[in-house]
Amino acid sequence: MKNIFSCIRAFFLFVLFLIPVEMQAQNWWNTNSLKLDSLQAGTLFHATGQYGFTHMTGNVDLTAHQGAPQLFLRNGRLMAVAYGQISYQKIQTGDNPATRTETFTLNTKLIYDLLRDFQTETGMLWERNEQL
């Protein structure tokens, strides 16, 4: 599972550093392209993410990592979207053996703006949940 996390992290860093980022005044990644007053020519890129870390000790020892990256690529009416969620949790209570839980979700979509108020989309959802 560590190899998957490493590959995903490397992919996101690769994408973030290779694509030039321009300042965007509009919230184009959440809006139908036909509703925007003006849309820059070429491919637009936007990325957001969240990360959380928790470490607790006492009667219950807990270490947890949560991450949620989001990538948006748009060229005209076509937009590619990737949402991810990664979670790792290790819990140990007293002298009992530690319980580890790893979850991974990747949701990729292609969205095409047909009309101002109508879009079509297709995508793929990949989920993995392991408890060790």
C-alpha cells in the first residue's frame, strides 16, 4: 500500500510542477464554461487539497493521516476532474496488537458542457479499503 501512496504523491507533485499556473480571477472549475463571461484560451489547471494528521497517546494510541487532493483541467467545454481521498489509521489499545486501516478513493470524470444549464459526464470510481 505504501507503493500506491508514493506513486500517487509523485504523480500529483509531477503535475503541480510541470503545468504553469496563471492567476485565475474566475471560479471556472465550479462553473459551466458557457456561463462564464470570458474563458482564457488554452488549457487551464487548478488544484486544491487538504491534509490532516492526528497523533494521540494514552489509553489508546492513535496515528492518523487523511488527505484529499482535487485536480481540474479544462480546455474549452471539456473538463477533466480527479478527486482523491487517502486515509491511514493505526490504533493500539493497551497491550492488544495494533489495528491498521488504509483506505484509498480515486474518482475521475470527463465533463462536457452541452448547454448553459446542462452537462454530460462520464467517469470511473476506484476504491480500496484494507484493514491489517
